Amino acid sequence: MTIIGREGILSRRDHPNPSAPPVQKLRLRYAKRGRLRFTSHRDVARTFERALRRAGVPMAYSQGFSPHPKVSWAGAVPTGVSSMAEYAELQLVERLEPAVLRDELNAALPDGIDVLDAAEAEPGALADRLQVSRWRIDLPGTDVAELRDAVAALMAAETALVERMTKDGLRTIDARAALLSAEVQDGCRAIAQSDQNSASTAQVDDWPEASEPYGILVTVVRQTTPVVRPDDVLSALRVVAGLAPSVVASATRLEQGRLDDGGGIVDPLARASGGDRIPAGEPATG
């Protein structure tokens, strides 16, 4: 593509960079919940761009005739799925305190998209720290004992081949290969406990309300290519054990990170574990 300037034809390479070079990278953990869970990833990205402009964040921009703010996204939940652990990386032309950026963005973002944490980026790709996800899948109307039997059958299976329609057509995926652990909980008890410990759990307004006990599946899934999603796990339960929920399930991503030696999930922004968060009182590195 070329444009005609006063001194002749200019190529894309001749077009000056509209942005100063970045001097800081910050990483964000944000939530997507409530009605905003039905927003596509593309619309979430546009919403963030508008919030960045509204908040006056000194973003670095790409070169070219259609410059865009330098924002990198580390995967995304499917449309209709909630998350408490989505990640993005921003490149800035001026330094900002992570907490200031978090607060300013939250003031500019709509309800349902919330920046929960911000940290200086250390060397290394953010995606390399996102090796597994912990999911909560609520299945209203599904008996707890029936779900436990189905999950036991799935975990005992060597494979669980499911089909998913992709942009390249129908694809077969082994959902069992990515499944690291699965725990069944009682829906009513889990909601009661989350009311008492709301600071450490996802918002319960994203979860169904039920007076009768129902099954909840909490599972840890390895990030594979293609990614095994909550609906793939449900398809695997149907294939292996014939489980067919009578009510549409709802899913929430609770955590992302890498597994530690004890099987826990390490916060990808925690500097002590090779992540990015800077402990109080410790100077930031540029």
C-alpha cells in the first residue's frame, strides 16, 4: 500500500511511527462475568481499547497507517463462559504504577469486565506461564451421585474422543488426554460456602440458584492445542458415561497458571514463582 505525499510516493516503511518506543510492560488479570460473559473476545478487546483511551493510559502504538495500541492477549474463554483469570499484556510509553493502572481502567470499564490484578512484566512470554486452567462447571438438575459415577468412568478411561466444529471443519479431540483432575461437589453446599468466602471465589451471581442439590464439576485441564474447553469435558462425560444434563451447564474459569510440585496452580503474576508481581517495598525494575 502506498500514499502520495508532497515529495512523491511514500511506502508503508516511510510512514513514521506514531508512537514513542515502549518503556514498560504491564500484565493484567481481569474477570469477564455477568452479562458480559456473552461478549465475544473481539468485542472485549475493543472495550479495553476504548477504556485505555478514556483513562488516558500512555499506550505504545504499532506502526503503519492504522496504528493500534500494543496489547497482547493470552488466550480467551469461549463466548458465554465466565472467567476470573484472563490475562493481557500492555506496552506503555510512560511508566505507571500497576495499582494506578488497575484503578483507572476499572473506572473506565463497564460492569462485568474488571481488572483484578496488575504487575510489571518480567522477561519471558506470558503464555509460557499459562499451562493449565481450573474450571468450575455447574450442572443444575444433575444428581450429585450420578455425576460422581460419570466422572469416575471418565477418569478411568484411556481416551475420550469428542467432536467439535472449528473454522476448519469438524475435528476430533481427545478430551481425556488434557484432563488432569476432576472433583465433584454438591451445588447447594458449594454456594453456601462461597457466600462465606466470597473474597476467594468467583461471583456467585454468575452461578445458578437451586434449592435442590446438584452436581458441580471442578476440573484442572492442561492447555493443549486445540484447547480442551468445558463443553468438550461435558461431551466426554456423555461419550464415556452417557451423562446428558437436562439443563444448560454454566462454566467459570477460576485460575490459570502452571502446576507446582504439589499439584497446585502457581499465580503467573507472582514474582516469587518466576512471575511478575512485585512484593511491597521492593523497587520495580525497568
